[in-house]
Amino acid sequence: MISGLTNEAICAEALEKGADMYITKPVDFYHLTTNILPHLIRTKEPA
């Protein structure tokens, strides 16, 4: 989940409801490519 909100309670609620990660804006593209892309590749189900 990407959000402009940095409230820790909202972050915790999003994670409890199924968000894999909580990223705040502005988005750090280095973080996306080094942390999130590998996570997506690992969790992709075989076709």
C-alpha cells in the first residue's frame, strides 16, 4: 500500500487487513526496486 499518510495506527491497520507493505509518499524508487520487486517475484504463484 502506498499512502501520503504517515500515521502509525493507519499503517498497522492496513497491514492487519492484508497489505504486504506500507510505503509513504514521496515514493523512493530505489526502495521499490531493491525491496518490493524482489518480494513480488518471491510471492508470485506459478501459472
